[in-house]
Amino acid sequence: MNDISKRIISAFVFLLLFVLAALNPFLFAAVFIFFMIISLKELCNFARNKNLKPGKELYLLAILTFIVFFIYFGFGISSQFLLLPLFFLFLLFIIELFRKNQFFHTIGFYSFAMFYIIVPFSLFNFLIFYSGKYTIDLLSLFFVVIWTNDIAAYFIGITFGKHKLMPYISPKKSIEGFLGGIISAALISVIFYLINKKFSLSENLILSTGIAIFGVLGDLFESKIKRELKIKDSGKIMPGHGGILDRFDSSIFGIIFLIGYWLIKNIVI
């Protein structure tokens, strides 16, 4: 089987998991917990390159946090419930006291993993519960914008790219690809508006532009980590594509923008 065939098959399986996740909230939770755990495992492999040995309790913290956010967004429990994951994070700090690890670096890694992987993945629950009930409108818009931006930026970049975006981090990314991806994301959001007028056209354009820009920043962020560690891909679970974290690096920063926009919007309005 050649590389192109492997890329197509792994992309199809990845898309199939997304379709499965969209069927109901509990399947969504199962699929995205799976994505989160694999991404976290890949990040832990990064840490091992620096001679750190993260404990398996970190995975329990990830699952707990995701479930807490799922219940919070889906069933409207008290916001005080969101403090529970932080309590368990400090329990991990205490556990590390009794291990012969690099204490300061390990608890630093736990904090980084919490805010880089665990919290953003848990915030994906907002995409299906933003309206107070289960819906895939925002979920569909979010990930179609992310994918459109990635694909368009790649093909426009290799076709027309002449000016490097940030060559010291990602030599292949170009300014032309960056702008082409953002414009393509905006165009796909207009199509979404014409099909489903759940959000206004202006809001669709704001969301798509912000998600696309922050998505590129997320991609560059992971690229810088891999460059410093001299790693090409975060994993090998998706032949031809790399790891799960390689597929979600844009989404991690994109969801932070979306949550920030929603908070500002509600405060202002």
C-alpha cells in the first residue's frame, strides 16, 4: 500500500469517528475522550525526550476534567464544580513528592498538559451544548473551518507560496498560504450561513476568521515544540498524517478563541 492510500484510509477513519461523535452527546464524549487521551499520550512521549516520567494518574485527571465539563455544559450544574479538576491536579503535585522524579519539571509538565491538552479538549463540550441543548451546528462550523483552513493553506502555499511566514519554526508555511487559508475559511462560513442561518453572516465571518488565525497559531505552537525536540510528528497512529495531536493542534487554539469570543459577546451584549 502506497503513502497516498494510507493517507486516504487514515483520513477516512478519522472522519468516520467525527460522524460517529455527531450522532449523540455520549458518543461525542467517548470519541473525544479517546482523542484527548491519545493526544495526551503523545505529549507525554515528548516529555520523555526530556527525561521526564509523567505518572499515569494524569490520564485519570484528563478523563475526570472532560466529564466535569461535559456535565457542566450539558446539564447546567454549578460552576463551582469546575474547581474539582484543579483539586485533583494538586493531588498529582502531592503524589510527585513521594517519587524520585525531577519534581519541579514534572509538576510544570502536569500544569502545561492541563492547560494545553486537557482543558481545551474538555472545552470542546461547549460546541455541542452552547445553546443549552445538544446540537451540532457550532461543532460542524468549527471543524469545517479548521479543516478548510488547513487544506487551503497547504495547497495554496505549495502552489503560490513565495514569502515564508515563520521559517525558523515552520519552513514550509508561507504568507500566501496563511492568507489563502483564512479567505477560504471565510468563504466556507458564508456557505454555512446560506445553508443554515443559525448565526448571522457577520458572526459566521468573525468566528471563521478568528478560528482560522488562532488555528495557525496553534499549528505553529506545536511545530515549535517539535522543532526544539527534533521530532517530525507527534505520533504514528494516522499513517501519512502523523499523530492525533498533529490533527488537533489547530483546534486547541481555535477553541480558546471561540470561548473567549463567546464570553466577550455575552458580557458586551
